[in-house]
Amino acid sequence: MKKQNNSTEKLKIIPLGGLDQIGMNMTAFEYQDSIVVVDCGLAFPEEDMLGIDFVIPDVTYLEENYSKVKGFVITHGHEDHIGAIPYVLQKVNIPIYTTKLTMALIEKKLEEHEMMKTVKRKVVRFGQSINLGDFRIEFIKTNHSIQDAAALAIYSPAGIVVHTGDFKVDYTPVYGDAIDLQRFAEIGKKGVLALLCDSTNAERAGYTMSERTVGAAFDRIFLEHQNSRLIIATFASNVDRVQQIINSARRYGRKVCLEGRSMVNVIGTAVELGYIDDSGKTLITLEEMANMPPEKCVLVTTGSQGESMAALSRMAANIHRKVKIIPGDVIVFSSHPIPGNEKAVSNVINELAEIGAQVVFQDAHVSGHACQEDIKLIYSLVKPKYAIPVHGERRHLQAQGQIAASLGIPHENILLLHTGDVLEISEEKARIIGKVQTGGILVDGLGVGDVGNIVIRDRQHLAQDGIIVVVLTLEQHSNHLLSGPDLISRGFVFVRESEDLMDEAGRVVEDAVFLCLDRNVTDWGKIKSEIKDALSDFVWKRTQRRPMILPIIMEAAL
């Protein structure tokens, strides 16, 4: 595409998620009347988001510009890149473009939400381009911890932008071809306006090891534990990792069973599409595993991050319906704890140790993200004018900024954005011209966005100090007290051991109610307020706690 040196040719890059955090990746590229959205991921809840299942991006900006949005272009099939699709499509239903395995995983989600008939989809091959409004987008083969990961060359009238997606440089991948470095170099020779590069491992020196090195580690583990049942916990989406477990099991005469809903779904899809070779019929069901000697079995399961409802956590707590861990089992954690999950992983390990299982960590994992030398390689091939680090917390983005600076990119051309920033970029200059509405929409069960900060604050309040419910009945017309006030508490004190405290609290409430009635206060809101103030002061003085106080007034006609 021939560039015209016209100062009006400006591209907007708007991160709607994925910066200053791990997960919820989503970036909008806008040129005049065309918007293309790269990725549509979710984030897992913080510890203080009590009861929340996951968090999805706020797409108000896309809703407001619905007529401009031409399509979602998805780089790969991890949850932090595809997990929000069924929810976002309910507000912005536009076509999806991605590679074969990624599309199959997205379609599983659309089937669950009964959206297959209403969403347009197109599978794209590596090297193929699609035209979306003023954009042409080319898919470039990369390597990651899931198959069919793509980088994107985004051609616009303002210039070429390269988005790496999540990637690593793996010269010996378990399946398929190595990253297409030649294509990165060819695009670099054309002149690249900006590079949006994965920052997840930007703090780590050196190169990311090949996924194949884990295969050798599995072989050692299988050799050393030939008389034990092996249970291997890994990410459900790490298809190559499961392939290597199957390969090792085949060599050592074992069968492999999958457990965990997401594990069964993802690997089942990969087998159907030919991304996993099970020609030796190594995969078996849980029912078949139950009839085999334990030392002839390998169980591959979810729960490597200590998630409370994942299969391994339920096994460790002895509440799994079909699998019981026994002394002598060998549990292999084939992943590193994600920052923030260390305590949960430690708890699961302690529970496993209590049962008598042996836990193995060493050498059973390599990262799917580029370390510093891999990042330098991509920069050297692409030669961008502007560096825009993406996918990571602030420290990761800053670390990549330092890498870009070390390669000679001027400091003013290294752009560290925040989610919601509107970056206007052209050959002449790049500047932040504004901010759009962004944030996290909380998903709790079937509710999307119906739980906000106030509800979360209430949940935290309840979790920390409990609740006291005050119940009383007033006569309909005279407002005379007919029954109560009765106090019911949960999570505040153990009532049987605190009868004196609760009796005294009851008298405090009674005094507050009679004070209102003696003053002929008929406004129930004021009565409730007096009850809350009096009881709150009393409880704080006696216990230094602030439980939630919920007065309930009922009306009775005599």
C-alpha cells in the first residue's frame, strides 16, 4: 500500500483493556470511519472481588461508534484474548476473523450462549489478508503456548502497524512451523509506523526456551516414577504441553486421561482438528482409568493455579466425585504461578502433602512469552518508528520501553499508554489526544454488570465484620410497637457465647425505637437511621467492629 505524505492521515490506537494489568486484552484501531478491534479477552477477579467469576472490558466506546466497527480480529485462543467475546457480542455484534483452532474454541463459547446462528465468522490462514473498511490485515505465523497464534500486520493509509499478539520465538515447536521471522523482516523493509509488542516477559533476560525442552523433562519424570500414578496439572489451552505428555505416556506404556471441563473441551477440539496426534489411542476416559493399575495411568488436569473450583483443587480437598488422591501419587505442576496466585497454589500443595502425595515442580514448564532477546529480535526485524508496549502491568511495559531505547528508538517515540488513552499517530508525530470510557464489567453467574462497586463494597463489609438484622413490627395507624425488636446476627459473633452482648444490644435498639415513638416520629427511614446509629455506636465501643446493620420494619393491621 503506497503511503501518501499527508498530514491528515492519522491513525487512532485505543487500548480498551490489557494495559497495566494481566488479561482483558482488547485494542481498537480507528481510521476515519473504520474501526477494527484486536482481541476480546477477560481478566480473572482480584482477591477483593468477592463472588465475581471474571471481568470483561467496558465497550461503551464501541457501542457509541457501532456503525464504524468492521470486525474483531483475534490473535489466539487464550481466555485473556477470547473470553469476553460472547458477552461483548451481545452489545456489538460484528464479524470475527481468526485462525482455525482459535475459531473452533470461540465457536464452543458461542454454542454455549446459543449465538452460533447470529454471529458471522471467517477462518483466516497464515499469510492471508482481509480487508475491513480502510484497513487490510495480514495474519503472520508466530509461536505461543497454544497453536495457531498469529501476529497481525495492520495496513492503514497512515502506515503499517504490527501487533505481535502473545508470542515467543520457538525454532523447534512441538507442532507446526516456527515463527515466520522472514515475513516480519519483509514487512520491516516496507517501513513500519508502530510495533505493539507483548511485554509479559520483558523483565526476563535471555531467550525463551523451546516448548520441546519440557518433553525431555516429562521423559525424566516418567522414568523416575514408573511405579506411581502421575497427575499433571497445566493450563487447559496448552495443547503442545498435552501433546508431549501423550508422547511420553506412549513411550512408557501409559494411558492419558483428561479431567476438568475446560481441559476436556480444548483438547477434545484440538484432537478433532488434528492439532494433537493420538494415533496410538493413548487418551482414555475417567471410567476406563478406574479399571487400570494406577502406575499405568496419567491424569492431566486443570488447577495448576490453585483455582478453588478447578479439578486439582477439588482432588486435594478430597471433594472430587471421581478421583481420589492416594499416598504415593506424584503430582506435577506444569506451570508457574501467575502473580497473585502463589498463596492459592501453596495451599493446594500443602493439602496434597497432607494426603501423602509427592509434588514435582522442576523443569516441567517453559513460558509462552518472549524474553528480552526475543523481543530485541522482533524489533530488529520490524524496525518500527514508534514502540508501543502492550500486554502487561506497568513494570512490564516500562521494561519493554527500556529494551526499545537500548535499540536506538528515540525516547519520545516510545509510548507507554494507559487503558483508555486515545493515541493519534502519523509519520509526523504521535500524541495522546484524549481518553475514552473504559474499565471492568463484573460477571457474577448469569449477571453481567449488575454487580458494581457498591455491591462489592457490601460484600467486603459482610466478609470482614458480618451483619446484624433488626426486626420489629409496628401497628399500621398508631405506630405502636407490636413485636420486637429482635436481633439476628451472622458473621459478627457466636451468639451462644455472647448472649450478654446481644441482650445489651437489644436494649440499645429498644431504647432507640421508643425514643422515636415517644417523639411521634412516623418516618420509617428516620427510625431505621436512629436504630443504625445507636447500635453501631454501641457495637463499636464494645467490640471495635463495624458489622452491617440492617433494620427491617414490618407493618401489621389490627
